[in-house]
Amino acid sequence: LYKQAAEQGDALGQFALGRCFAGGRGVVQDDEKAVKLLRQAANQGSALGQYALGRCFAEGKGVPLDQTRAAKLYRQAADQGVPVAQC
């Protein structure tokens, strides 16, 4: 269902499928696919997508390590009320 929702442009589906690819849950782990999906969700304003993409940049998973970009994405997520991003 996540794949179908993601393919239809649903931000929550993109986030959920991206997390699956990031962790190898139900699919072969693939950081590049994870980042692509998380970026799509984040670009639609998904706070969870912004936070998860920020973690990718903070850890250098699927993208070059970029703390500045990570902080920007964390701030966007925090501004939308994601508690873990508000630290």
C-alpha cells in the first residue's frame, strides 16, 4: 500500500516507503531510493519527511554529509511540531 500511495504522490506514503527503504523493512535496503522518496515527501511539506531527510543529511546516508542542510530540515520539521526535531 505504501508503494501505491507513494506512486500517487501521497506525502505520507512517500515518507513511509522511504523509511522502509532506509531500514530495509520489507524491501532491500537502499539509501538512494530512501532519499528520493523522503525528498518528495519533504518537498510537499511533510514534517516527518523533512525530519527523516534531515537525518539522512546529518548521517550522510544516501547523500553527502551536510550538517547545515540537516539543521534547515530539522527546523522546518520543528516548526510544524515534530517533537524530536525541537531539541
